[in-house]
Amino acid sequence: MRSEPVKKISLFVCFNHAHMGGAMTSLINFLNALDTDRYEVDVMFYENDTETRYGIKEQIHILPQGKQHQKLGFANIIKKACNPMYLAAFAKDRYYKKVKHNKEKAVQIMSRQGYKYSRKIDKSYDVAVAYDIGWCMNYVMNRVKAERKILWQHLEMEKAGMDFKLDRKCYENVDALAFVSRECMDGYLLSHPEHVSKSYFIPNLLSAEFVRKRGEAEVKLPFGDTEEYLKLITVARIKFRHKGFDRAVEAFSKLKRDGLLSNVKWLIVGDGSDLDELKARIGAVGLEDVIYPIGARKNPIPYLKKCDVFFLPSRYEGKPMAVTEAFIMGLVPVVTEYASAREQIRHGVDGLVFQNDDNALYEGLKKLFKNPAILEDLKKNVAATDYGNESEIAAFDDMAGRLLEK
């Protein structure tokens, strides 16, 4: 007697923009780790290049993007101009961007309106995942029909300048919260203990094979490949408030006065709102021959393999994928102490974690540049460790199974 085929779990996964970044890398690895004999998966981005799969396996179905309107299209302008709620949100958006200089909260405000103008989806799902906050969270919670809904948390909202109260209803109504860091989850639950029963720790997934394959391309460093330099690299969005490039340049300026930069080069890969200001600050302190911001690259991984240290001077982070990518490529991370830093890095064993203040950053780099030989044992420990963890997709399988049993 033939057994009936097992019905697949229909899964909808939503993300904001297809772009270079840690959350996108995490998403790709999450999707590729899913067992497509168990799940039937649809993915929607707010915006994406319809001709590109971004390394997502063929068994995953990429839907047309959620964004439908032309920003300056006549119909779009008239439709929004006739909506008092949209106009009020737009006014608040301008206020927080121009007066308060808080782009993150402005994006929150507009995201609560943006989903209303996005593509409708008629299909019903067993599970819907908002793999980020902002537009995709509001879209999943208000537009998608699903038996159970999950919200992924990649960072600490308050430290990122966001206002929890604006999204309270989403957090209260979602069936599960997935945190990529235990520290971030514990911090959230201190403020919201009522959500403990629906909070899960699911680490960012990353395939070592995926990372190494992306690193096979050949690139040239702007200062050459000579072994005489201690080569630092940062791959990140250029945002001072978040990534701390401003204080890092100040630390390097002091280190120049100390005479400790003659054999040091720092490569910065990334774009962002503060890129021009970063270049100006580098020029103002005469560090153009030490710090090299080269802008964004579609694939920054090949640059990693040519460097020694992955440097991250952030003021806050969730659990940055770039650190794990650097580990896989054999680099030693040198970071400031963000929420999950000591989850990712064994200080003094496979990396260095400095206290998260300007002076500690300067003193930590000073010690390293005076004695770069301390990296040798750290590199050996990195080389001896497997940092890939795609097998941890089992944590998602367990969470989805529990939710559907309720």
C-alpha cells in the first residue's frame, strides 16, 4: 500500500531590499539551508533586481517585488496626497530626518504606511516570516494571510534609535520572535518579559563553503599586497552613529602622532550617508596613505582573504554576519564590545574585544600596533575552528513545528 506524500509546509519569507549586507547574507544562507522537501517557499523583497537570484537556490520561488509605484508617478502622488494619514506620517518623517537627524525612526514611521501601497498577495500560507523589521514586518503582519507569523530580530531597537512604541502592536500580535543573538534576546526580555514564551534564539546561518566560494575571485588592494603591512579591513555601511568610523579615524589620528602607523593600512569597503564626511575627516588628519575607503563592492569577500584583521569599531550591533565571514576567511576580528561580541568572539583566543568607548578603542589599537605578533596565535586558533553553522536550521524547523502544533 502506497503512503500518501507528506504535505509540504507553505512558507512565505519577506525582506526589505536586496542589497549588500549582513542581514541579506543571513537571509540567503537561511533560505539555502531550508529543506525544500519539507517546505514550499516563496520569497518577496520590497525591491530587488528581478533578473538576479543573489545566490538563492533554484528551489526557492522569488515573487515579484512588493513595491509597485513609481515614486514620482502622478497616480502615486495623487493617491498619497489624498490620504491624511499618509500626509501626517510624511510630515513626521521629515521632522525626524531633518530636525532630529534620526533616520531610523523616520523609516519606522513611513513603513507603517508603505505596506498599504504594496503588492497584494492572495495566497495563504502555513508560516510567514518577516526577516527584518520596517516595511517587511508591517507587510507580513497586515497584508499576508498565514496561520502563524514570525518576526526576526537582528539588532537592538533602542540602541539603533528606534521607538518600540511605534511597532508595539506587531510585537504583541506576532506568534514568535526569533533573535539572532542570546544577548539581544535577553536584553529585549528584560523590558518585555511578557514575550518570553514566544521568543526563540536562532543564530544567523552561514555556510563556510558559500563564503569561501564567494572569496575565490581575484581583487587588488589599493596599497598593494606586500606582506610588510598589518592590513585591517572593515566591511560595513558608512554610518558614524552606528559603525563608529568617526571615532576610529580619531583614534588613528592619535596613533599617527604616536608614530605607530608606518606599517598599518586600513581598507574600508562600503557605502553610506557618511562616506563623503569620512573621506573629509581622513584628509583633514592626513591619513590618506593609511585609510582607504573604496566604496561598496557587490562581493567584498575576496578583499578579506588579502587582509589580517577584521576591524569593527561599532557603537552597537546585533550579531554581525561580517564577523563570521571574516572568521571563515581566516581573519582575526578586532571589535568594540557590542551586545553579542563575546558570543561571537573568544577574547584573546580567536579575536580581540575592546570596551565600547573612544579611549578603550585607542588604547586597544595602540597595544595591537605596538605588538602585532599577538595576532599569530589568534590566527592559528581561527584556522583550527569551523565557523560554518548551516546545520542549525534545525532550530527553525523546531520553532515552526511547535507553532503549527498550537
